[in-house]
Amino acid sequence: MKEKFLKWAENVANHKNALRTLFWVSFAESSFSPFPAYFLILFMLAHKVKYTWQKTAWIATLGSIIGGLFGYAIGFYLFKYLGQPMVNFYHLQSQFDSFGASLHNNQFFILLVAAMTPIPFKITAIASGVFAINLPLFVATAILGRGIKFVLVSFFTHKYGVKMKEALMESVWTSVITFLVICFLFYYFFFR
């Protein structure tokens, strides 16, 4: 399935509607889809296709934030119908409540880290809705975290091209490590 998605992403990257597709892939990734938007960014920028890294990062961020709001709504409005019966069936109410309390106690940190890392943002968005996390805080951390993530991925893919694409696509752990190195380098060169 991953191979089909990657082939599709490669084809879409050269299509005239690639930016529109990136928006919708970013939207879906933040609410219900298992496919990360950064794969599409990699194909769009690694081969120096006609898109600027700034515009690509902006479109992906915007789609991700709006998709995150949709994920929040899924958690907020549908949990009582779909999720709560499963929590009750498996007798997990105390663990569920404990997780919700820790999320409430560390909202900013958890939301920001989840928005920046390869952790699926849909999980964070849906959980934020389930536990009725402060919506303006959710939006602010989504803008900051997702913006940083997509700016870094877009900038470094634009700058290093195919080498960056291959490094990020090699494996999930390589992606995580590469992302952390990128964050460190970005901090080192721009905020030191």
C-alpha cells in the first residue's frame, strides 16, 4: 500500500494540481488518513519542480491546520457514540481518565511536540477533541508546530534535493532522526 501511495505521490508532484492535492493530503493526514503529507512535499521539491519551498510549506501547513480542526471535531462530537462504548467494553475508564488528566496538565508541550514530530497528528487532533482541550491553544500549537515541521521539511528538501528525499523515505526511524537533526541545525543556524 505504501508503494502505491509513493508512486501516486510521484505522479501527483508533477501534475498541474499538485498544490491543491497537497492541501487535501495535508487535511486528510491531520484528521483521518494514514499517509503523511511530507512524502508529497519530498516529491514536489526534491527534483526542483516548479514550486517554491515557501509556498509548498504554506499550503501543507494550512491544510494540516484545517484538517486538525476537523479531527478535533471528530473527537469532540463522535467520541461518545464510537469511543466511549469501547472504553466501557474494555473497562478502561480509569486509564482513559488518567491519560486525559495528563494531557490537560501538559497541553502546550504535548500538542507542540505532537505537531512537530512524525507522530500522526490525527491522533493528537482527535484526542484534543475528546478531552475538550482549549481550542485556541490547539490552533496556536498547530500553527506553530505544523508550520515549523513543514517549513523545515520543505526548506531542506529544496536545498538538498534527492539526497534529503532518499534520507527521509528510507525508514520511519531515519525520518525521525533526520527530522530531529534538521530541527537542531535550524536552531543552531538561525537562533543561536
